[in-house]
Amino acid sequence: ERKAALAASSGPGATSDGHKVPLLANVGGPGDVAAAVEAGAEGVGLFRTEFLFLDDSKSAPSEEKQVEAYRKVLEAFPEGRVVVRVLDAGADKPLDFLTPADEPNPALGVRGLRTLLDHPDVLRTQLTALAKAAEGLPVYLEVMAPMVADRIDAKAFADACREAGLRAKFGAMVEIPSAALRARSILQEVEFLSLGTNDLAQYTFAADRQVGAVSRLQDPWQPALLDLVAVSAEAAKAEGKSCGVCGEAASDPLLACVLTGLGVTSLSMGAASLPYVRSTLSQHTLAQCERAAAAARAADTAEDARAAAQAVLSGE
Ligand code: PEP
Ligand code: MG
């Protein structure tokens, strides 16, 4: 089955009637790049930069070390897109020297962009390293911040990017319901959105992503999560900007069709999922994806949403 999907699947991501949906890879460092290229990724939709910071528990990696690692990833996609996420420390990704040790609820505390705004030197070094890594390369660099809550966060990040002399598009991840609900306001400050559906589910359902007992609420088919995806995609469309998905939701081929139907403009996932998503997407028209999305949103449970989308897409 895997071979058949791979064979049937090559080229850029698109629906059967030619609506383009760039299929991008999630990478955690230069070591993941070869698999992404082999799977035919059109670029990187989420470069998680945390890996660089895990070696040393006392300080951030030097600018030189960062430039080297970023350059390796950027070079792998000449003329492609590479979306780099700045450091997302805290909560499920704690770092000794940055993450407060005494928070009662780390997922609701100082993490993601909040950490970086408290440590502007760390953010500045990372942005400067990215600017240097991209120098002279034709790559289309985009840089985004995790855990943006509102327009003030988005502006603080965009200002930091400008101050570092970064020539790239600046974006915000939508991982907090407030960011989805006020996406148009955030888009006054940044040029694109990327939905981090893992955290967006966590914060929408008040269900810790690390606690198995509440995993039912982490299901990306939950209609409330689909509603927030729709709101974000509609806001981006109204502003003439893009809105991708880089959370786990994008790696489910059926859900990828639904996300497309909701108006999402690109999908980023682990390389292993790419051929399946490409193949499934290529078997349905945009109108079918839109109908599947409407059917899923009309459901009351994740299970029913999935079944409703499946019924539409299989022509039942
Ligand atoms: C997400 O939250 O969906 C996401 C893509 O980021 P991470 O899983 O690294 O928190
Ligand atoms: Mg996240």
C-alpha cells in the first residue's frame, strides 16, 4: 500500500481540479532534511529549532553554531520555502536556563514567544543567525513565532525581526484560541499565519497534550477545533494572506482534505506522511473538500465529523 501511494504521488500538492496546496515538511534539524527532499516536500513548513538548544543546559548556542545549522536546512531547498519557528521553550519543551522552575501551570506560563520577549538577547541572536544563514541564498525565508496570543505579541515579534535586519516574511503561529478569534488583528502586524493544531487543541479544550487521560479532547477532528481553523483561514483570506497548518492534523490524509476545504493554504507534516496526503488530496476536487469540511463542522463529535467527511469524500 505504501509503495502504491508513493508511486501514484509525485509533484506539487493539489486537488484533482488543480487547486494548489503546497505540501511542506516538518523538520527538527539538518538530520531530517534528506527524508523531506526524498518525499518531495515543496519546502519546510515548520523547522523546530529547539534541538539546537538541548545540548547545553546553561546557555543558548553561539550565533556561529546556529548559522551553520540553519544554513544546512536552507540550502536543501533552493528556491523553496523554509518556515523557521523561533525557539519554543517551556511547557512540554522546558530549558533549564530559560524556563521558570516555579510555575504552577507551565503550559499557561512563560513559554514560546513569552520566553523570548523576556530574554531579548536570545531572540536577537537567533534572528541575526537566521539573517546570516540566508545571506546569498535564493531561498524564500519565513520566520514565525510560537504562542502568539494577540496583536501586541505579533508586533513585538515583527519589531524584533526588523531590528535584527531580517529580510524574510514574519508570521504568527495560531496556537491559542484568542489568536484564532482575533486573527485579522494579528495580521495587521505579520504576513502569514500557521496553525499549530497540537497546542490549539490543548488550549481550546483545556486538555494537557501530555496527559493521556484527556487524549479524547486532543483529537484534531473535534468540530470546535475545525471552527477555529475556519475562522483563521477566513481571516487570512480577507487580509489577502496565507494560513497554513503545521500541527499533526495536517498528516491525516482525510483531515488534510477537510483543512483544504476550510481554506487552509498549505500543509506541513512529517516527511513520512507526505505521499499519503498528496495522493488523497489529488483524488478530490476543491468543491468536494469544501463539502467534506462543511459536513465535518456540522457534526457534534470528532468521530461523527470524521465519518461525515469520509462519506462525502468517498461519494456516498
Ligand atoms: C503545534 O502546537 O501544533 C505545533 C506545530 O508545535 P509543537 O508541536 O512543536 O508545539
Ligand atoms: Mg505548539
